[in-house]
Amino acid sequence: TNIGSILASINPYKPIPGLYSVDAIDLYRQHRLGELPPHIFATANECYCCLWKRHDSQCVLISGESGAGKTESTKLLLKFLSAMSQTSLGAPVSEKSTHVEEAILES
């Protein structure tokens, strides 16, 4: 759920097909925060928009207990931002990632 610009999420401890797909990235990049159901991609898109459109610095705090999914959430956020940076260069969202993107996501 969203609490303003804060996303409160629960780790389902199982994969949910399509939840973090390229189609989900494409959907959430086209909408502003609150227009679609709460999702980490909505939060990431808000950060991206504030960074590039308003030139505001951004910080994302991902918090939770051990095993809550902080590392996976960070990877998903970076996946979205990487896809958005590829799109801004004119590449389709589905295009293969760059070596820089791979290095960031692997870190």
C-alpha cells in the first residue's frame, strides 16, 4: 500500500508471475504515483521523474527485518531505473541491458 510517497510492502516469499516483468516496467513508467496500484516501480518512477524533470536529488530508503526482501527490492528499483535510462537514450525497454547496467544490478 502507499502512504503518501511511502510504499509499504510485504515479501510474499514466492514468485508472482509478471509482477516485475518488462510489461510492468512499461506500464508504471507511463503513469504517475497513485494512478495505478501500489508497486515498487511506481516509487522508482516518481524518483526518476523528480530527478530529471524537476532536477531534485533523490534518496530511496529501503528498510525491513532480515529476510524481508530489502536486497530484492533494491535490485528491482535499479532494474526500473536502468530500463528508464535505456528508454531515455531511445532504446526500447525490452532491449538487452548494457554492461554498465549488468554491473550495477550484480553489485
